Amino acid sequence: SQQGEEDPQALSIQEGENATMNCSYKTSINNLQWYRQNSGRGLVHLILIRSNEREKHSGRLRVTLDTSKKSSSLLITASRAADTASYFCATDAGSNYQLIWGAGTKLIIKP
Amino acid sequence: EAGVAQSPRYKIIEKRQSVAFWCNPISGHATLYWYQQILGQGPKLLIQFQNNGVVDDSQLPKDRFSAERLKGVDSTLKIQPAKLEDSAVYLCASSLDWEDTQYFGPGTRLTVL
């Protein structure tokens, strides 16, 4: 069963603009992770945010977590063509830290 | 550092045939995962190994799927017999330990005709 749901399902923006994707989940978590998947490099880990953190930055990425609303957002600033990919959130709600994944947001950056 | 290796990258088979996938995790990683990813969906965990023991295989269709990690390093996933609905990308991932970041291989795209 899927724990996370990404929103929107698809997003198309111009290069240089910011992209925001959201993830909602159902049960309490230990941490939430964002991954990127494209045909060239497969699934790549982007960032992990723990349940006691509210915001985290990594380069052009900014992730927020609101545990009261069971939601997270991923912001990519100054988008580039290379950011074109599907973005997934994954939560580890279980005792074995197993990841449960959403269906992803497909991001297209137009030149 | 070498990444997670998987082979083959692509496989096309007829339904009712059998197929096997191979995975070599990152050296030193104790935890190994097999996921199934159907087009348009996120990955679904099939089985998780800790060294050569199974941690969770609750979502593995055991009537047709099997997996092993005999020496706690390489792993194979087998489907016998395959069904049309098994068409998917099979991803292998590994992590240093069960609570660490997972690193994914390129996947094997399986098409069942």
C-alpha cells in the first residue's frame, strides 16, 4: 500500500523558475526522504528529513516537513533542464525503516 | 565507490517462462532490497535482506517469486512462472544498515508477452 501521495502528478515549468512538489502521508514517521528518478541515472537519493526537523536545505533543494499536517514539500530553485525527472517521497513508517513510496511527481523543465 | 550493479538491464519473455535477476550491492552494505516498480507508480518493496537473512518478504508473491542472498553479498530474484502483470522494472537497493540511506541500481526492465 502507498503511504505517500505526491501533488501535483505532473508539473511543467520554464527553466529558471522554481518548482514546488508536495507529499502527504498517512501514519507517523521516523523520517521522510525525497528521491529523483530519470532514465539516465535511475533512482537517486536527494535529501532526508527527520521527524523532529522542520526544514532542510541541500544546494538548490529545500525540504519542509509538517508532522501535524502529515505533509512535506520539496522546492527546487532556479530549475535547470537536468532537473527534468520524476520525484518521489518515501516514508519509513515501519519498525524496520522500510520505505513506503508515493506515485511521484513528473517534473518537466522547458528550455 | 562502485554503485549497485544489476543485470540484465532488459529482459523480454513469454508468459509462463521463468526469469532471474542478479544484484551486486555496494561493498560492505549489510541490507539489500528488491523492489518492483510498475509504470507510473512508486517502487513497492518485495523483500528485504539483512546480511543473508530475510527481514521482510510480506509483499513477495511466494507462489511464483523467490529470492536469495546466500553469502550475504550478491542476490538473485527469480520469477517462475511469469505472468503478464509481472511486467515492471525490478530495482535492487542496498544500504549500510537497515536505517541508512538506500542506494539503487539501474534496474531490470522486464516485459512479459
